[in-house]
Amino acid sequence: MSITATALAPCSKCGEKSEITVYKSINVSENSELKEKIRNGSLFLWECPHCGQANLARYESLYHDPEKKIMIWLMPSGDLPESQMQAIANHTKAMGGYMLRRVRDVGELMEKILVSDAGLDDMAVELCKYVTKMEIMSGNREKAAQITAAPFHFHRLEEKDGERFLVFIYPSDHQMMSLNIGFNVYEDSCGIINRNPDIIPDDAFMKIDQDWVLSIMK
């Protein structure tokens, strides 16, 4: 079930504190409308009643999709005790086949849900980002540092003229750019993971991001 609470949050503009609703856990099978609010980012936004400023709420939350067998722990301020994460992991093992992840911010949570809804493996998607950056850098060394630092985000899976491709978005020169990656790059990334199972973390709630990719590329 979804669990809510109230908290006092300071406005980023005027500093006044307001009472907001926070979601300690989110079960989208019982509250399907919450999933769309996460996908568009509105669930974690609140408007200051004093000055009208839109604020992003930062708090810990456990996202649960029983139908897709996914749990994603949003942990903005750090990790939970390993014993607590392991207890939940053991519980989900009894239900079979759960994907357990932990993320640092709302953007990462949104992306994990988009990747799951597209039927893709998030580990392979992260490898796609790395491979794509390396290819771009090899052809444009002058912008190597800028490209390396740019956060790539999965946006959607598309098909055109019988060809499938992944669409990534990233900020560049104060605007959002999009980049299409052939599905063969994703398939190659899946192959790398299947041939090297030792690169998969053994944490209860795995943290799969570009830091993970860099750690396995050392």
C-alpha cells in the first residue's frame, strides 16, 4: 500500500516553511495515478503558498510496481542500513523475480520507470550511454570534457521504417538535445552483461548508473 506523511519544507525562494505531503512508499497497483505523476515529475513538486515559487521536495521514498515486479528506493540523503535493505530483498525473493534498485534523485527514478516501461534492461541502457559518449568523443575531441560531463537520460524507445532505436536526451548550450542510438548497440550491451555476470553488483538494492559503468571499465 502507499504510505503518506506530512512534513515542513522551506521554500527555496522566500524561506517560509509549509506543510507538504510526502510519500514514504508508493504502490502503483493500488494508486495508478501516482505513476504518471512520477513520470512527469509533478509528484515531487509543491508550490509555496507565500510567494508562489515551485519547489522540488527531496525525501526518501520506496516505489513499488507489483505487476512489473520492481522496487526502486529513492535515497537523496544517503543509503539505508544494509540490514533493512536486505530484509526487504529477502521478502521479495519469496515473491520471485523482483528487480531492486536504488537511486539518488527524482530524475533517476523517472528514468528507471521509463526504461522498465519500455521493456529494457537498465544495465544495458547505462552501457549504451557510455559507449555512445566514447564514440562521440572519438570524433569530437575538442568537446570531450563537455560530452563526458553531460548527463544522458533515456527518453523513449521508437521504431521507424522497421528499425528500432533508443532516444536519449542531454543538455547542451542551455537547451535539450536528443540523440538516436540503434537498437543493435543495446543488444551488444546486453551481450556484454550476459557474458560477464561478475560485473553485476550483489547489493540488495543495486545502484546502476554511470558510476557503476565506470567502475567496471577500470
